[in-house]
Amino acid sequence: MSAMTSGERHAVFSLATIFSLRMVGLFMILPVFSVYGASLQGATPLLIGVAVGSYGLAQLLLQIPFGLWADRFDRKKLIIIGLTLFVLGGATAASSTSIGGVIVGRFLQGAGAISAVVMALLSDVVRDEHRTRAMAVVGISIGISFAIAFVLGPWVADIFGLSGLFWVTSVMGCLAIVLCFWRVPRARQAQRQLPPHYLTHLRDMLAVPELRRLNIGIFTLHLVMTACFVSLPPLLVAAGLPVSQHGWLYLPVMLVAFVALVPAVIIAEKKRRMREVYLSAVVVLFVAMLALAFAHQGLVALIASVALFFFAFNLLEALLPSLVSKISPAGGKGTAMGIYSTSQFLGAFLGGVVGGALHDWQQGAGLFVVLALATLVWLWRAYAMAQPAYLHSVILQPEGATRGTVGDASVAVEQSLSEPVLNEIRALAGVEELVVLPDDALIYLKVDKQHWRPESLATWPVRIIAA
């Protein structure tokens, strides 16, 4: 396999940086807003929670439209439009002295729902054989951005105040726009229509029980995370840790959580103990919520609870997308991930609302009891999960077919691969599933790498473009 070209590397780095700047800007608010936002005109715990989670509502409403527009219009321009909304949202929140203005600003920040557009443009500017690696770079950048945001947020707010923090997010958005103009290439216009079978395909993905369990999981995880950070910062302040020092708490906690993550992921993937590690992480999250409910008055107990929370959260954030990928039928990963993302954003919004509504119940303990119960329901639903098949996706293309030329591609697939040939490929050792997408001139395989041998395709008129 050839290496990435200089242009591909620049495009991947630029798009990952754009994604990171936006993510840091969105999440820097989370660890400090419930403390600083209390001084805004009209602020109540419920409205503070709505402000924290309103970005999730905007992304929930607009991620699918942005995804559809990405198949109709210039993707680079759409990214710039989304980033402009992010900048305007930050400026609106920074200029507001009322909680209502901040809610509007946060909603605008989330309205630039460019995740699907960035991924689509990345697919355009990177060759098929390097696409998996490029997606992994973006995924890693998201995890790092989350950690950076929690460390930087308290420090920036201490220096510049809440208004200054929002202005910093707008500056980050401006930097992302400049980077997009300067370094991101313009891809060809796709002009693809929504396939007529899309709604049927969507219903099929919603009907898969294992995927439903994972959607409940990511919904609950982000509900718990957002709700926690409506109540947790004031609890830390009450326990004697000034908000300006919270970054010093999150920095070592995040580092320890990431280090502990590595052996857990190795056990899950290499030792094929995914179900056990996944359920254990949900149990740790449940224990963290109970600890926050009943031992939140002492600083040491709070820090230990926060460490447990971040370990469980980061581990589950790593495992859940992997599980969706493993369980999704061949050729259905995109739709499954779309439903998964929708569940995530809905959880983030409702978490803010629930956190705000229950903030004062039993001096904060009531909220964490409710979150512990929600986690227990998740554990109950997840317990029925079967050990996932350890399959990997392989994408094939018939020799002579060109992706993107729909009519020609369909003919190429039909001429190059007859049904008897496809059946013989299905029968190869390690092949568990095969799906043909004639409109894209692609063949999706799900294979068990312990038995799969790529060289077994040498006699067939196909080439591997992603594995």
C-alpha cells in the first residue's frame, strides 16, 4: 500500500484540527458554566442546565440536514458556514448578560453541525486505501480535544471570565475558518440523491436489538456526563476547591484515565473479552454515581469519584463506537452511526435539562441517585448483549469500476461479478457477510481476521481498497 501524499496528509491534519478547535470550544464551557453562569440575569439551575445542553439539541436537529446538504452542495463551503454559526454563537453568548442570551448562543454554536460534512469531505480528499487511517486520526483528535477542554476551561474562565471564555471559543472558530480557507482542498460536488430504500434501511437498523442496546448506552452515557457537570463544579467549590483550580484536578485525572484505558482496550480487543470489559465499565460508572450521591461532601471522596467517572466515561466512549462497527451489518455502518450520534446528542440535551431540574434536590445527592438508577437500567439492558463477533470490514472494488460514476459502476459490478462468483467469495474462509452496493461500485465484506487471508482473493477480479 502506498503512503499518503503530502496533500492527503495536509487535508487530514487540517480537518482534524478544525474538528478539534470546534470540540474544545464546545466543551470548555462544561466544567465551569454551572458556577459562573449563576451570576447571569434570570439564571436558575434549570436554565443553566438548558444552556449547558442546548448545543446537543441543535446538533440533534441539524446533523441530518447538514449530512444531506453535504451530498448536494460544496462541502468546504458548508464547513465554513457551520463554523461561522459557531463563531456567531460564541459572540452572542459572550455579549449576553442574561441566561436566555447564553442559551441562544449555545444553540447557535451547536447549529453548525459539521461532523458529517467533515467526514464526507475527508472521504473525498483521501484515497480509499487510506480512509480508515484518516478516520482514526479524527477520532483520536476528538478524544484529546475533550480532555484539553476540561483542563483549559477552568483556567481560561479564571483569567478572562465567562464572557471572555465565550470570546475565546469564537476565536477558535475563526482560526478554524482560516485553516479551512487556507489548507482544506475543495472536492468535487457529489450531487447524489437519497437512495429510495433509505427509510427501509433506517428501519432495519433501528430493529437490530444489539444496536438498540448500544444506542441506549450512548444516550445514557451523555445524559449522565452532561447532568453531572451541572452539579459537580459547585460541589467541588463547596468542598474547598476553587473553580480556578479545577483544571489541576482534571489534568491528572484525565492522564490516569487515559493510561488505564490502554490495558482495558487491549483486553477487550486482543483477548476478545469485549462484553466483559463493556459491562465492567458500566458498573464502574454506576459506582461513581453512587459515590457522588453519598460521599460528595469531602474533597478526597469527590476526587476519587471524579476519577472513577472519567475512567468509565473514556473507556465507554472508546468501546461503544467499536461495538457499533462490529455489530452493524455490512454496508449499514453509516446509517447505524447516524442513529448512534442522534442518540448521543439527545442524551446531551436531556442531561442538561435533568441536571438543572434536579440540581438542588437533596443538596445534589438526588440528581446522582437518579443518574445511578439510569445507569442501572442501562446495565440491565446491556447484560443481555451477546459477545460480539470479532469481525473487520473489508471494502472491495471490481477491477475497472470507478467509484462515483453510478451508471457505469452498476454495469461494472454486474459484468465483473456474477452471482456464482459472489457466492464463491462468500464461501472463502473467514468471510461472514457480503453486501454489494452497485451504485458505488463497492463490495463490503465482514471477515474474521483469525481465518481471513487477503491473498485468497487473488483469483477474483477485485481489489481491496480498505481493510
